[in-house]
Amino acid sequence: MDKILIHGGHSLSGSIKISGSKNSALPILAATLLTREPCILHRVPDLSDTHYMLQILMHLGAEVERASGTVTVKAEKTESVAPYDVVRKMRASVCVLGPLLGRCKEATVSLPGGCIIGDRPIDLHLKGFEALGAAVRVENGNVKVFAPKLAGAVINLRGKFGPTVLGTDNVLMAAVLAEGTTVIEGAASEPEVVDLANFLNKMGAKIEGAGTRRLIIEGVAELHGAEHDIIPDRIEAGTFLVAGAICGKGVTLKRVVPEHISAVTNALTQCGYRIETTDRSVTVSPNGEAQALEIATEPYPGFPTDMQAQMCALLSTTKGISAITENIFPQRYMHVAELKRMGAHMQLEGATAVIQGVERLFGAPVMASDLRASAALVLAGLKAEGQTEVSRVYHIDRGYEHLDEKLSELGAHIERVKA
Ligand code: EPZ
């Protein structure tokens, strides 16, 4: 159980490289179950979540080789049951359901349990599988889906809070091997969904419309192996942009796709920071006094919910009254109480955090509760006077590759210690 110690008040500058995307790598690793042939994936980030997914693939019978950021998976044979012990560690494990149903016409996966960021049902995933002709049974904490054969269908995956990312991925991965044409309406259009569709098309799938709300999938009999580069992680990039805004004097991110983070760069520009982009890099630098801001989280291309906590940290020391409304996971505010322990002034009004900017924050021992909340506490620690001690950093290791090392490369006084 490591802790991270941050001595705040040191400005950041310089450049770092962004890693491969966690939320793209996870469904793409699951998609390798759709073929008997080897798949070679580059830029797979070194995270506990990607390790969990590799464990699941090996448990299902796949051969897995890993050499730094390149992973080769060969699922010549595959079981169709993913047990609780492996699945319980990571909700995203649910995205092996679609590939197993597509390939084996049956799959049993432990139902994801509760999540600290809010209610996260998978009803839309199951609705999609049923539309493709699968029977769905939930019993003894497992979800079992099976079908003698899958047939194309028209499916609307839009839910109360908008499209579902992993739901779109899961149904897409089942539909690529269904007979006939499937149309997914209300599909998620996140860059990670597009990256998965590009990988599947390289395997021989026939998918059109990726990146829009309407996907058209022409089912094929089988898929072959493929080689693919995972896209850069736009949420890691957004997190470092906020670090550069919170206490930087010119921070450049390399190996990013600026378009993927335009909602974040637009928000920072509105706040008054200077943003300069080239086709593969983004630089953030101060540009006079920052302004308060009002934003709301939305499905892509709107402002990402996975950047909400980090923006709370930035706006906590931005002069004036800011407001952030969380439309995707309305209860996703575990970081607020911890930021208040560091001297932030924030009130929750329903799904909106109202933030009164303060002059300074003070270092304190704080507790990480989930991946993005823990990143927000580290960012606040960079700004705070004195030492901040973030515990339960295993949350950070789930989604950030060497966060503390990269921050110290930029000049942060940060270290990881054994608890
Ligand atoms: C993905 O989760 C990401 N995880 C999340 O990132 C991200 O916060 C989320 O998309 C939204 O962008 C991965 O890609 C591994 P959703 P996912 O299904 O797919 C409701 C991080 O920090 N819903 O798009 O599980 C749901 O409750 C993680 O990296 C249903 O009602 O999220 C939510 O309110 C955290 N029924 C909304 O839709 C369903 O069947 C969007 O959830 C499915 C979802």
C-alpha cells in the first residue's frame, strides 16, 4: 500500500509523452477473443487494469506475451466462463461478454458489483444482446448469455444518461459475427469506440459509422488476427494539462491527438490559459489571471466526466464562483470532501459542485477513493502549501502509467513511499 507525498508550490515546465489509452486498450484486448489467430497490440499502457484484463484472457485459455508496451494475444481456444475472482477487480471485465457471445455463442461473466462513482447498471448491454437473439439469465451473481445463433437487428442503446461506452463496445463485438446487418442507434462516439471499431475492421469486420451515433455492422463468418497501435490516453492528457494550468509555466504534452481533448482545451482557454497545439502536441501556459468557469459533463465530444474531479481541483484556487454539473454519474463527487480538507470552498447542490475560489490550499493527509478523484488530490497537492499525503494510490495505478515519475520530470516535488 504505497502513499504519494507531494511538496506543493513548485512550478511545472517541460514536456512529457502521453501513454496508450486505458479505456481503448481494455475493450481491444477483449476483442482478441474474437479470433483464433494472434493479435499484436502496441502502446498497451502498463496499468493494473490492463494486467487484470490479461489475467482474464489467460484464464479463458488465451496465450499472452508481453514485451514492454507490446502485447500479443492468441486465443486459439477459449472458455466462455469468466469467474468472480478475476472479474470482481475490474468493472470493465464485463466487455468480454460480447466477444465470447460472438465467438462461442455463450458466455458467463460475474455481474459487476457496486461502484463508488455511482449507479452503473448493464441493462443496455443485455438489451443489445437480447436484440441479437441471445437469451439472458442473471443468477447467483452471474450473467449468462447464450444463443444457438446471432442475427442482425436494429438496436437503440441510448439510456437515461445518454449513450453507453462499454455497452456500445460489447454489442458491437457480438454483432460483428452475427448473421446479417445490425444497426446500433444512440451509439457512443468516444475515440475509444472508434479505436475498437478500427481494430475490428482490421480483423475483417465490416463496421461503418464509428464516431457517429449510428453504427452499421455487416456480420461476417469469422475474423482473423491483426496488428494495431492503441490511441493516446486523452484523459491522462487532460489530467496533465490541468497540472500545467494549476502550477505550470509552460507544459507540453507529446503524442496526443488534440481533437480528442478539445473539450478540455476549450475549457482551459475559457478559463484564460494559453493553449498551443500542433498535430501531435499540446502546450498549456499561464496567460494572466484565470477566470471562474461553468461547465457540465456530457458524452463525447462534450466535456468528459473523467475530467470533472481534476477541474474541481483547478477551480478550487481560481478566483470567483465556478460551477461544474455532473450529468453522467451524478454522485461522482468523492473528491469534494477531501479537497475541502485541503481548504477548498465547495458546496454540492444536487449534481452540481459550486466552487468559491480560494487564495491557497494547504497540504493534508487525504484518501483516494477512485481513479480520477485520486488524480484530483495529487493535482491539488501540487498547488497546496506544505506536504500532501495521498493514500490508497492503487487507485491511481489502475489508470495512470507512472504518474508521479512523469510529474517529477516536469519539476514536481513528489515521491512514492511505502505506507
Ligand atoms: C466508460 O465506462 C469508461 N470506462 C468510464 O471511465 C467513463 O467514465 C464512462 O465510460 C463515461 O464516459 C471504460 O471505458 C473502461 P457508460 P462505462 O456505460 O462504459 C449509464 C475511468 O475513470 N448506463 O458510458 O461503464 C451509466 O450508469 C472510467 O476511466 C446505464 O444506465 O460507462 C452512466 O450513468 C470511470 N445502463 C451512463 O450510462 C447501461 O447498461 C454512461 O455510462 C450502461 C450504462
